[in-house]
Amino acid sequence: MKKSILNYLLLFPMFMITACGQNNKTETKTTKTTAMENVISKPENPYYSNTDTKKLKVTDDEWKKVLSPDLYAVAREADTERAFTGTMWNSETKGTYYCATCGLKLFKSNQKFTSSCGWPSFFEQDNKESIVFKNDNSFGMQRTEALCGRCNSHLGHLFDDGPEPTGKRYCMNAISLDFVPDGVIPNENKGNTETIVLGGGCYWCVEAVYEQLQGVDKVVSGFAGGTVANPSYEEVCTGRTGAAEVVQITYDKTKMNLDEIFQVFFTVHDPTTLNRQGADVGTQYRSVIFYANDEQKKAAESIIAELNGAKVYGSSKIVTTLEPLKAFYKAKDYHQNYYENNKDQPYCQMVIQPKIEKFEKVFKDRLKKK
Ligand SMILES: [Zn+2]
């Protein structure tokens, strides 16, 4: 296996040298949203799950190892963040709020209201078990502390001055909450399927290649990385969101493995040009592997070291970044299966098709039977 990737690459570096035809990309107004579960991955925090509701018993020493110092101070030492921190307190984006410490679902956006207090405020919790309460007599006040029902971490306080129908105000620390906007697709790594998110420049091209491989169940074009939740294509194109154009590849582990996924990846794009593929320039086109777990990270590190060591790209070093996958956002339907649906477009004929033809030659044994 290890040997074969070198053979492929030495034999046949086939990079994208042409721009992605950005001008041809037009938007349609249709937006489809998908129900979501288990959408955030925090490889550094093994207790984190958006689907497991079983109560956790984890010591503070252990939490200290896996949480950021700021989150630890709020979650485990009942610290309070400054009011008006971040943008969550007045955000009206539709979606779901999870415990940032353990991933438990806490609120839906339709249970939120904009309170002038400067902290994210809700009038109702997702379900009876999601939040538990304790009397808090600190600072000479009698308050009700609100804690996560799964990990028992401090979230904020409950007050009786909220709006109808409950009259309650859940006053939460923004740092204690993870927000996932509607429309995010879960990264499924269960049973025989595994999912990995890769960026190698224009997602139309990368998607078209992986769609053809045996063992690949599904390829979805979208965005990952960056600072903006659920960015639009236009926002990503500005290069200011930090997000990259990526594909989410779901494959059957009994028919395909990570090495093969990477083998194709490092063959069909140029991993040595920083923040660019051909004429497509910007961080949104960076060469990037978004790993969902340690296994993916280690496999990526090892193949990069191997390719660099063998000087597969001559004196150029691989600049592919390895970034933990926080969330994957699906691009609009118009961008899905773009090549398949737009074969007559000049860009597809001139840029994607030649690449596909070369790819088909190199990987002819691995293609899906047509
Ligand atoms: Zn929790």
C-alpha cells in the first residue's frame, strides 16, 4: 500500500493548473436544510458527544486536560464571562445549542430570546433532563445555578423574569454553549463507514474525482474551518471567513481505506502551493485535511512525512494543513454534483474533464463500474 502511493505519484503528478471558473458559478435561491445530530467533533475532548446522554463522571483534573482554560474557568469553577462577549447573546440564527463541555443538546434557537442582559438567554430548556439546578448563595445573593444535565458543568443561572409562556430566563455563558446552525450535516463515523473532510482547491473538481471511486458512498461539497458559522458561498469567496472549500467523503471501510483516500488526494491537487490551486488564490483554496479523530490525523501526518521524504514533489515541500474538524457546512444544492450536472459548461469541458480523464487512467482499477 505504502509503496503504491509513491509509484502513483512519481509516475503521474497531475495538478490542477487552471482556475476553477469562478465566474461561471451562479447561485440559485433554493436552500435545503437537514436535520442534525452529532455534528461537532472535538478530537481533543474524548467525553464530547452530541448524541450520548448518559451522565458523565469526570474529575476536574481530567476536565482541565481537555478543556480550554477559559471554558474550564466557567464550566468547572462557575466563573462568569463578561456580558456582551461574542455575538451569541443577540444572535437570531436558527439552530441548536449544545453544552460546550460535553456536547449535550441544551436548547433550540426557538427557545431563545434577545435579552438586554448581554448573555445568551432562553425561556425554556430542550428537555427535562438537559439542565439541572442547584441553590447558589454565593456573593450574598440567593440564585439558582443552572448546570448541564450530563456533565454537571456550570452554565449560568435561572431567573424568574423571562417572557411568556414560561416566565423563566436561562441566563447562560456564551462560552458554555456550542451553536450549530440548521443545515449542518453530521460527520458519521460509525459501523463500516468513515467520513473525512478534505480541501484541495475548487470543490467541484475534488468532488467529481471521489464520486467515481469504488468504496466511496457519498461525496458532499461544502465548507469547513474558519470563524463564521454556516458561511455562504459568497462569504467564503471573499477569503475572509477562514473557511475552505472542501468535500466530505463518506466511504466504506471494508472496501476503501484512508491511505487510498489520501493517495488520490495527493495526486489530483498540488499540495505544495500555499493557499492556491492554479489560478484559484486565497485561503479558501488551501490544501487541508480536516481530521475528525486521532487516527485520521496520524495517517495524514505519516503520509505527508513519507511523500516529503521521498521528494515526490521535487524540492517543494507539502504545505497541506491538518486542522481539527469542528463542523462541516453543506454548500447549496446547486454546487452538489456540479460536474455531473454541468458537463456542457466550458469550464467543465476544459478544466474538470481532462483532469477526470487522467484520473480515470491512473486509478482505472479503482473506478466504480458504470
Ligand atoms: Zn455538559
